[in-house]
Amino acid sequence: MKITKAVIPAAGLGTRVLPATKAMPKEMLPIVDKPAIQYIVEEAVASGITDILIITNRGKGIMEDHFDKAPLLEDSLEKAGKTDQLDAIKDIHNLANIQYVRQIETKGLGHAVSRARSFVGNDPFVVMYGDDVIIGDIPATKELIDAYGTFGKGVLGIKPVSEEAIKKYSSLKVENIHDNVFKCTDMIEKPQRKEDVLSLYSILGRVVLPPEIFDILDHTKPGAGGEIQLTDAMAELARSCGMTAVEFTSKRYDMGNKLGILQANIEVGLKHPEVCEGLREYLKELAKTL
């Protein structure tokens, strides 16, 4: 079955990057000249997604404005003959069919995804975490969708993390099938004890889920942090019928982390045609003083 729907939970408060996120959603923080959320939407579209639901919260209407038409701005650019900028602006609102729903209470990622039930219906769908921008030659979401087509099970986008970092993420019980593809039979969210760590592989930003996940979320109790964790619901799926895990090839940037934001801007900037040369020379000179 072709997967055409994606859900982007973007209702978090962005407390790890305050005060920048006091009035601006972290999803709107720029990477060079585009907000983080646009990179995620563009990845979805490049992977064959046509319909996107963004889970928002109070104070995040700026995201809706970004993907909406801007008649006054477009008219101004057209009159000024700035056709390249005009085309870039128009491309934004033509990317996909984008809808929005609010997570009225911040009860965790699992609760946020449960708000997408009527949008998803009985179709498999992608969840693209709003904190995670993933950039590379092959869209990570496409790698996961391809694996779903091969194995017919829910798919996890994974990467190894350090022993210190695993406490902040999930830990997966995996068995290699071939190359960068694994079978996952169990997982735990934010393991605090060494004996609870199943491996150093963790879910980072992308998953493909069957619609059955909503029935599981209905009875999933609050877990780590007192929140309804999507990982806990996926763990039930993994234990009952197994899931597929793909170590995606692209680079992931944590936009809920100050260092991650800086890394994204530098690395993307080094490939951006307008600023790459100037940035490269600046970094070379700066490196001499470090």
C-alpha cells in the first residue's frame, strides 16, 4: 500500500532552547534561510507524501502563516521583479495538502499522535518528529516507506547514540537482517539503569506506523516524565508482531538542542550556494584562533 500521509507533532514548548522559543516555536527557528519545519515538510514531499497533519499548540499559528499564501508579499515581489524570491515563496504553499490540529493539553508524544486518528483513518502513515531535521541525498522517510513496502510492518528510523545520551532517548532490542535493516522486538523509553539498556540504537525522528497504533494508544498509560509515550505504544507493537528498523543514511540535526541548531546552520550553510564560499573562508580564519 502506498503511504501518502504524514503527521508532524509540533506542540512541544521548546524549553531546551529558551529564551529563543519564548515567543517563537522551535520549529520556526531558521537553518540558513528556511525554518526547520519546512525542511521536514520538504522531506515528506520528496518521499511521496501528499497530505500532512501538523499537531500544534497555542502560540504556534506562525507555522500556519508560513505555509499559507502571502498575497501582499507576493504582489510586492512581483512588482519589484524579484522572480526568484517570488517563486520560492509560492513553492512553500504548494508543497502539500497541509492541515492542523491542536494538542490542547501537553501530555506527551503518544497523546499528540492520537489526535491524528481521524486524519489517518485506516491507512499506514509516517510520524516525523518536529524536533528532528534530517538532511541527505536520500530522504530518511523514503527509506522507511520502502522498508514498509518490503516487510509490511511498522518501521523505525534509528541511529546509534552514546551511552550517556541513551538515557534521554529510547533503547531498542534489534537483530540485523541485512545491511542497515534490522528486526526490532522490544524497546524502552529513556532507560535510566544500565541493565535496562537493550542496545545503543535509538529511534531518531521518523517512524512508519500502521493504523492499529491508535487502539494501542487508547490504553497506553503515562510513562517516562508522566507523559503518554509513543515509544510505549510501539513497544507493544514490537513485542506482539515485530517491527522493522532502518538506520537511515542522512544526517539528523536536533533542533531542540542549542548545539544541534548551530551544527545545522553551519553544515547546511557550507552547501548553500549564496553563502558557502564566505562561510567557508570565515570558518578557516576563525579556526586559526581556536
